[in-house]
Amino acid sequence: MVVPERAQPTDTTTPLEALLELARCAGEESLEVVLRTVAETIRDVAGFDAVVVNIYRPAWDDYKVVMVVGNEESREALEGTAAPSEALMHLFTSEQQRLPGVFFLTAETAFWDQIDNTYTPDIPKSDDPDAWQPDDGLLVFLRDSSGAPLGFLSMDEPLSGRRPTDEELRMLRAICSHAEQALASTRRNERATENARMLSQLLGISPALSACTTTQELLEAACDTVVPDLGFERVAAYGRGENNKLELRAIRGWDSSELLSKRLKVRGLEAMLTADREYAGCWLVDAQEVFWPAVAEDGVRSRRNGRGSAAWNDSCLLVPSRGDNGSIRGLLVVEDPTDRLLPGDDRRRAVRLLVDLVSAAWSGIEHRAQLSHLATHDPLTGVRNRRGLTDLLAAHPDAALLICDLDHFKQVNDRYGHDVGDRVLERFGELLRDLSRAADVPMRLGGEEFCMILPGTDHDGAIRAAERLRIETWRRMQGLIPERITVSIGVATNADGKLDAEALLAKADRSLYAAKQAGRDRSVALVGSD
């Protein structure tokens, strides 16, 4: 912002009136207007012809010049420049404060050698000890109620040509306090507005998350919310896979997944989730710790790194989703905040709330899957029940069908009890699952009778599958009871590829009956309409 020169105020404008107008302005106007009014009030009331407004940028840990009241040469020299915070904060340990946060600097001050963005006005030197000298400067620092830096104002070229008195400095500090209040209020309002925006986004996405029918769909929706609605440019979503590992399932903001691990070990991840790193259910860690050796060649991972202790620096925010048993079932890895700052309390809570919504929807998906499994599977053996058998056969017109009956199973229950009988059924269910291909469907029809649907299987293949199952039955059942446990199997196939599910079932039943009639412990496949 550049403020143009303006005429001096009339003699009727008193300092008190100017302060009252400034107080009104600070409560009603935008930050830009307030800062302009403060600068002009300093010039008009405090009598400085040059006023520079510097705003603290936490992402860069510096103070940037945003407004210059002065001559054209000073504007060109200072506008848009920045000074490092470290050099300015050195003043508080090396120089005396005339008032809290107020420094009067002279040519002997070492501070001038530590910064580049300075401008020395073309005014004559004087032998008068109270005269303002070319290398003199006046700085007033602005902080919020917690002591966090907001900015500072620098003044030069007093109209009186004199160094300021204590009374003049008190007046100047009162004027600057309005800039302090305006900056602090703006920061609070910005945070409140951003927080309200994020909450609105989360409320909007909640129904969509609840409507997801798969975990993949759920993780994709979560990534779409993090980038960019929650103020980040990159996110990776992981879901629990095999071998106790989290598998990469979705990404946003990445051109490729080169710098992301395809899998993360749950045990290693749990070791990173220590109490000292946690806040609001999120863990801030070094990205290299998570993804080593998948690191950039130049050592820089993030596109949104800043400077200083509050700035983002190749970090990542880990936000786990845990299942009902407390174990990690999913993870969001969030990177590259758009403001280049380590995420504050509100942003972390927003991401945590999103993952909580994801977790609730995830549990809903799992519970629906469990209910569906219970509705279609036998709880004792773990294989499907006979619900939908005809539909499954209709979906595979090239399938063969095996119907199996454990021989003399009633005698097992009568001699050894139903607990032993249940273990026999459980073991046979395990055997069916172990011998099944990915497309095969083992089912329990009821009691000791089971079946296997074998898609894409011809007559010879069905006979081989039946014989393998028959032989493995007596091998795998050894030790459950003293006697040998065997199975009879009826085999049926669609010779012409034209499926009649009821006819196929009837044919398999007749084949099973023939196997029993022939002495049991055998596979039979009737041909034709026999």
C-alpha cells in the first residue's frame, strides 16, 4: 500500500480529536483503512513526515513493508521489502526501550548493519545534541495480548527537527496502540472466519461420507475435503490391508506417488504416535521419518515450506482412524498447508473432525458388511448359507456343482456329542475354503450337507475337484474322532452351457444319492438324464 502526500491538518484539529477519530476508525473500518489512518495521524499529530508500516509474516518469520508515507524516493526504496525477525528481535536484548516496545535508534546502533531495507533521508547533520540526525530512527513494535508479534511502525524526519521527548513518545505509543488493536482484531477475525468456513465444509460433506458404500469411496471423499477445503495442498489416504500393513488407497495434490510409500507398517506407525507429538488427535512428524527412503533428490519435499519456528518444513500431519477394537484401520497423511504455517489448533481439530466422520462412516460400512455376511453365511463353518444359491448358479452358466454329504455324521453326534460334531463341521468348512479358488463358492446347505459352485469348470475339472476334496477330507479330519471321517460327493455340470439351475441341483442330488448307494466315500457324476 502506498499512501499519497496530503495537506497538513488545520490548526483546529487537536491531538485528542485525532485520537478519538482513530479510535472510531479502528472499530469500524478495514485493516487497510486503519493502517492508513494510523500512519497519517502519526504524520499529522506526532509530526513525522516519514512513516513506514511493517507487518509480521509468521510463515516467513519476517516483517514486510506494506505501507510507506513519505517521499517517492523512500517509497521506491522500502515498499515490498522485508527484514528478518531475528535481527529485529535482537533490539530487545541489545538496546534500551524508551517505552515498552519503543526504540529510539542512532547512528551508533549496531542494528542498522543487520538489515538491508533501510532508507536514510537527505537531511543535514547537526551539532545540537537534541537535533534529529540523518541516521536516527524511531521504532514502535506491535504485539497482541499474548505477546505474539504483529508488526512495527518506523518513523523518521520529524517536522520539528528534534529528537522526541518522553511526552511525545507517549502520544506516539497511544496512536500506535490503535494499529495494534486493529491488527490483533483482524487476525482474530481471519481465524474465526476460516474456522467457520472449515466447519461449514465439514457439515456439508458429512451426509456424503455417511452415504459411501465402500471404504475406497470413503477415502476418496475424505481426500477431496482435505484438498483444498481444509487448507492443504496434498494428502494421502491409507487403508488396512494384509500382513498388518496400511496400503496407499488415494492421493490428492501429488503428480505421482514416488515420494509416498505404497505400504506403511502399523507397528512402525504406532511407534511414531507418541504423546509429545499429539495435539487434537493429530500427530506432527518429520515426513522423512514416515516415508524414508522415498525422499526427494534435492532433499526438499514440500512445495509450501516457510521459515521460522511457526513455519511448515517438510513435515506431515498424521491422522489415524481406529476401528472398534482400537487398532489402526486407516490413516490420512496431510501435507503442504496453503498458508505455509504449521497447522494451528482450529485446523488440526477440523482435520480430526473429518477423520472422526470418516471413522463413523467406516464403522457403518463394516457393520453393514457384517450384517450382510451374517445374512448370507453360516456362523459355524464360515461358508455361505444356501440363501441365493439359485441366483449364484444363474450368474455362472458355465459352473459345475458339487454337493457333499459327510458320511454317517449322525453317528458322530450320537457317540461323541454335538460339540465334537460342530468341530467336524467347522473343520470341513475350513477345508472347503482352503480348496476353493477365488471364484469358487463353498456353501452349507444344512446339517452335514454342503455344496461347491465351480465357475468355468467342465466335467473333467469337476471330477478332479471332487476327488481332491474327497481325499483331503479323511486326511484333514484325522484326530477329531477315532473313526475315519469321509464324504460322498455328487457332481453335476452343464454339458451344453445352457443353465437350468433347478435341473443342475436335481442332477447333483441324484449323483450324491448314487454315491451313497454305491457305498459312500466316493464321487459320482451321472451323465444324461439318469
